[in-house]
Amino acid sequence: MICQMWSILLALTCLHHTAADVPIQAYLDPVQLAGRWYPISLVMDYEDRGSLSVAGRTMIPIGNGNLDVDFESFENGHCILRMDTFWRTNMQGKFMVDRGFTIRIVETDYDDYLIFHLEAVGKSALHLDARRRSVSDRVRQKFKDIVSSLGFPVDKILDVPKYDSCP
């Protein structure tokens, strides 16, 4: 019985991903990420409803593979604008943010969808963004497959509410 419990615990521990397991898009071109992106879905291994209040992001290439990212979110009925810089690292498709986050671009086709992984100390999340406010069933399934492969529970995927853009 004790052996079975240890086996189950070990299996569950191995299910959740590590940063080294997160795939990164090969040959990422940050310039093609430029423009407006709308959050569609996300899955997190922590509780943070703030991620659900994002109305959109605008990515602006600033040279050397770095990106300025403007976020619009709604908090207590007010539009909040925030800007972060995604600083490229020596690994293509991996960025650092001054607030201690690591961003990995998992997959994008530049024209339709963007899947990225966000990691901070003790927290990680996988996001699906799109150029429009919805995605095809094929893209949703692709996101679910990546969620599952990284050990996030598929039943914990959250659809992000669709907010109007800030005025």
C-alpha cells in the first residue's frame, strides 16, 4: 500500500512541467509579433484572477529582438494601461521581464494565434492570444494539446472575458 502511494505521488510529481520542458518556437521573428493581440484562454498553476481582466496587448519591436508590450486591463471598472519590456535572452524565443517573469513563445503563426508561457518564482501560466477576438477549433485544440503536454490540467483552462479596448 505504501509502495503504491509513493508510486502515485512520484507519477503526479513528474506530470507537471519544468522550464526546461517548455517548447520554444524555432526561428522566432519578434518583428512579426508586432501589433494587437487579444487574450483568448489561459491555464495557471496558481490563483490570480487579474490575468482575466486583460483586454489586449500591443507588441512593439524596439530593436535587438526586444519588445515593448502595452497591456490594457480593467480593474474595478477602470481602464489600466501598463507597459513591460520583453528583453530577449541568449535563447531565441525566450524573454525576461523586469518584474521577474520569464516569457517563452511556445508557438505562433504570427497572423492568427500566439501561445506563450509565463513563469515567475513558484508560478507558471500558458496563454493563448489571437489577432481577433476568437480562434478556430483547430487552434483551440492545439492549445489544449500543449496544455496537456506541459502537465497543466485541461479542465482548468479559463476563457478570458472579452472586454472592450480602453478608450
